[in-house]
Amino acid sequence: MAQKMLMKRDKNVAVSDQVNVVTTNENGFYRIQYTSIYGILFVSLPNGFQSKAWWQRVDSINNVSQINFPLVKIASPSSFYIYPRVRYSHQRNKS
């Protein structure tokens, strides 16, 4: 089992190995039972945060290691865009 750590103020952040998903506790720590065959571990970035290292390669499931995902607070956009749904008709008019 690998113990991982995020920055201390980041709680309820999802971390996954593409099979299991866990969330960080009130101190920003998490623990995951790594069982994936994909070889990566990643964090789902919360709104208003970014990270240069939002995923990392995991070389072995037998190593107990600490993997950090440093999150940096950024300005959140105050608005967002919803794109209209466009329908296309592939039927030809029969005359």
C-alpha cells in the first residue's frame, strides 16, 4: 500500500490509479491500495487549482512510497460557456 500526500489544505481531492479512487482527508493526505496495471497515479484537479504534476508514473505496486501532487491556487473564471447542441441531418430530400 502506498501512502501519498497532497498539500495540507487540500481536502476531498480525488486521487486514482484508473481502478481505485480515494479522496484526501482534512489534512490533504491520502492512502491508496494500488492495484492498477496501467502504471500511473493521478489527481483530479479541483476548480481553482492547477498542478504541473497532475499525474505520475508508478513503477512498482510493491514499493511503499510517497507521491505528492502540489496544487497551486489560481483565479477561477467567473463565467463559463455552454456550447449549443447542433444537429445535422444526413437525409437527403427526395423529389
